[in-house]
Amino acid sequence: MNNTDMQIFLAIVKNRSITRAAETLFLSQSTVSHRLMALEAETGAQLITRNQGQKSIELTSAGEDFVSIAQRWITLNEEATSLHERPPRLKLSVAGVHSVNFYIFPQLYINLISHDPSLELSLNTHHTWEIYEMMEAREVDIGFVNNVSGYSKITTRPVIHEKFCVLRLARQTAGAAPIHPNELDPDKELFHIWCPEYQQWHDYWWKPSKPVIVRLNIASMLASFLNHEDYWAIVPESVANALKKSHPFESCDLLEPPPDRVCYLITPQPPRPGSAQSMQIFNDCLEDFLKAYHA
């Protein structure tokens, strides 16, 4: 069974005749008949019905099913034989926590694919612990996480620092004055755990056992709940700025705030095989992005 057999079979199907198929392929009728019988013997199924005294043939049910198989065979063969003609493609896999991928780095990813159209970029959103596990398993090249972990073969570098603020429905009164944690009603909190340092700060001001109205692990869902002026959430500035563009929210600075949220870049050591060039392109784009971000 080879590509020629598939071409002969499809020619028979198209012309509904062994004779006409032989003519279009510039082969003898006996050659076409022989290749068809060999194909039927190899598949173990009769593919066409040869009606006595009639020039045209009919497909059996197996022959009808085999048409799509033959077409896929031809397509795959063409793709395989044209591999050497394709331009080389670079691949890069990036995994980040939702709030970073969604609110900080979209422009970085756009810049990355614009910089080199040959780069095949795979973007993934996961929790910090999942990203560390994926990198330890060498499934991703780049990670953006919320905290440092103790993996020996993963390098960690802080790339973004941003303060936290209170996000709530905009008040009718002008201005959004800084707020002390004691002024916030803990029964109206929409809680998101950002990082261990934030959790420690939160536990200092409000009892860890205190029930909260909603616990979220995806920041974009906050907009669905901040629909009452008494509800509030503490979020990084990037999240607040993004949500304020599309919702009637306001952000307020915190008096005695938590430590800044830090976004860490993590990479495997050594890098995955074949990723050196794509990693260099990424690092160059990241440096340009960070300069503009911190300007």
C-alpha cells in the first residue's frame, strides 16, 4: 500500500471506470486492475463492484469508507514530502498566573509574535504551584508566578512590583481617599489570595477563620460581584486599572498596606533543548516591555 495505490484508487472513483482511470494516469488497464486487486488484498475488503457487461463501477460500502482514507493518505504524503520546503519555526511555551497573563503581559505577547512571525507561541494560564510543577517536568520554557519556591533547577527573578489597593463601586462623593484596613467591613469582602505575603498581612488585620462573602481565584470574576457599594476587594494596581476601564469602579490607596505584589519570572536550568533562540527573542522583548512598563 503506497501513494501510487491511493492515486489509482481515487482516479477510479473519480472516473467511475478502470479504463478511464488508466487513460488519465497514462497507465495500462492491466496495471490499474492489478494495483486495485493488490490494494483490496492488502485491506482485506472489496472496494468496488465490477458489474458484468457494464463499463462503470460502483463502490462497495467499504470502498466508500476508503475514499476519505485515501484522500488523507495523499494529503499526509504531500505534507511529509514538503517538510524540507517549510521555513524553520521557533517554539516557545509560556505559563503564567491568570492576573499576570490577563492584566499585565498581553502587550508583551503581542510584541513577541510581532517581533518574529516565525515564532510559535503557546500561552497557558495556571496557578503558581502548577507552573512550578510544569517547569520541573520541562513542559514549559517560561513561567510567571506569584512567589519563590525551592526548586533547585529553576531560576527565579522578580520582574514586576506593584502595590495593592482597595477596589469598589465608585461613590457619589468626589475623590477616593486612602483607607485604613480598620475602616473596611470584613463582612463585605470579596477575597482573593494573591501570594503568601499578602495572606500574612490579611491574617494580621482580619482573623483567618473569618468567613468571607466570596472567595475567588480568578481576578476577572471580581467585576461580577462588585455591584454593591458596600462590597470591596483588595487587588494589585494592574487589576484595578484594567477593571476601572470597563466598570464604574474606583480604587483607593491603603494605609498600612501589604507588601507589594511581586511577579517572578522563572526559567528551567538548563533550558529545554532547542529553545535557546526563542528564549533569547523572549528576553529581548521582555526587557523592552519592562522599560516601558516602569517608565
